[in-house]
Amino acid sequence: MKSNLSNKGFLNVKILIASITLFCLIMGVTYISLQKTVVIVHDGQEVEVKTFSNTVESILEKQGIEVEVEDKVIPKLQDKITDGTVITIHRSFEIHLVDGGEEKVVKTAEATVEDLIKSLDIEVKNLDKVEPSLGTLLSGGEVVTITRVVEDYLVEEQKIPFESVIKYNDTLEQGKTKVVQEGKAGLKEVKYKLTYEDGIEVEREVVDVVVHEKAVNEVVEKGTLTFLVTSRGDVARYKKVFTMEASAYDAGVESTGKKPGDKYYGITSSGTQVRPGVVAVDPKVIPLGTKLYIESLDGTTSYGYASAEDTGSAIKGNRVDLYFENRSAALRYGKRKVRVYILE
């Protein structure tokens, strides 16, 4: 009877030991299953940590890693962690943000300009300008400028100024003017596209012009008719004046190659009889039949009134040949500068 009791007690001890061993085994497996291996990347380091923590925030606290509000933690602080999770901490830095001309300092851990704008919930419209470009990587001290661009339209009524047109009138005395048509301003409607940057106008472009009333030009006649006082005190009106070289000729053979009795002796190119006051000219400069006044420029007696009726092979351009009745008078005259007036 005593032997049976001993065997029974020994059996109970073995069961207890087995139970304890199983419990420890279960607890060990549970411990191993609850423990996670996490990698934390921060401040240039990469640390592997064994942890029972369930969230990113709790493991960072246990590791004594401080995180500022502006730092960017991936995954987020409230996210659950699993075995093999990699936690990356991007430290924040200061940048200068100029938005619409207003500047402020912003702490951010965003990687690019575009990420920064999204994180700040800033609306950038199509016309707005962002510098540097959206894909630019950010670093401490960076200046990010958002220029607000607005387009508007303006319609203005404007006068069209008239022009003054000068017409010369050789029947009107020189120095006098006469308005023959009054000028009148026109009217047009001009449409502008205005571009503003941060509220300041930077460009004004004409996009449309509608003319409602055309301008009427002013027409002014200006007199070119002038007067001269002849050596005899007569007043004559003239239209043009030339400074020319004058020579002298007579009807004889030395000047014309003809002798008295020859056919056409003493007959001008115009078919008239040569006489004092007849001059030879270049018809390209002074048309035949033009009435003239020949004024001396050297203080000698002026030739006076004349008529362009003759031509000569040597009389080209600004030259004039004056008729004298005899050879000796022509030789005495020689060559000299004269002023030739084209009379009215």
C-alpha cells in the first residue's frame, strides 16, 4: 500500500515539471513572437533595434529619439510597426517663403518645392510663377518665391490725332499760309490686356482696336511765290531762283557759225528773231518760253528781264547764255555768276 502512494506522488511531480516546462516553452515562443526587429534611420545613422513596442512613436520614445513637430517621420508616429519596419526621420530645416510679396520663415522637412507647397496647402494657379521650379530639391536657407500673376482687360476710348499736310502753292505769296481743310480728330476704342505680378502692373498689351471715326487731316497751303525788286525798281513775282554761270553770245559766226545771208541767221531754236533779252538755256532745267530776270552777283549792271528762247550745244545744266547785239559787248561781258529768277 505504501509503495502505490510513492509511485503516485512521483507521477504528480513529473506532471508538474512537464507542465512548467510546457508553460515556459509557450512563454518563450510568445516572447519571441512579440519581439520585433526595427531599423531606425536618423541624423545620418542607421540603428537596428529589438522592441516590443507597437507604434512608431513608442519605440522612438524608448530609444530617446526626439522628434520636432516639423520633422517628417515615415511611417507616421501613430502607425503600427511590424518586424522589419524601417523608420526614417527627415529633420526639418528653415526656408524663406515669399508668397505674393509677403515673406515668412517656414520650417519643413519636405524634399522638393512641390512637396513644400502641398504640405502647406498653398494653391498655385496656372498663371502663377514658382521659383525655383517645382522639382527643385530643398535645403536649408532656400528662398522659394511664388509670384501671383493676374490678367485683366481694360477698354479705353482714345482720340486719333489728325495730321497736318503741307501743300506748296506757287500762286500764294511766300511766307503766307492758308488752311484749305480743317483737321478733325478721330475716335477709337482700344482694348488692353493687363498683366499684374503681386498686384503691380508689369505689362500692357494691345489686343484689339476698333476705329469708330477716322481722323480728317488738316491741309495747309504754304506760299512759294516770291517778289524781287529789279534794278529799275520794278516789283516782279517769281516762283524759283537759280544761281548759274552766265556767258554771252551774239548772232555772228564766232557764236553761231552763221553769217548774214545764211539761212536761219539770227533765228533762235524757238524760231523767233534773236534780240536783246533773249537767252539760251538747257530746256531740261528751264523750259523754252519761260520768262526770266537775270540778276548780276558781282555788282555790275544786271542783264534784266529775259526770255528763254534759244539753246546751245555748250549750254547744259545750270548755265545760261545771254544775247548781246555785237561781238565786242559779248566779249566784254565774258563769264560771271548770276541769279536767274523764274518769273510768275
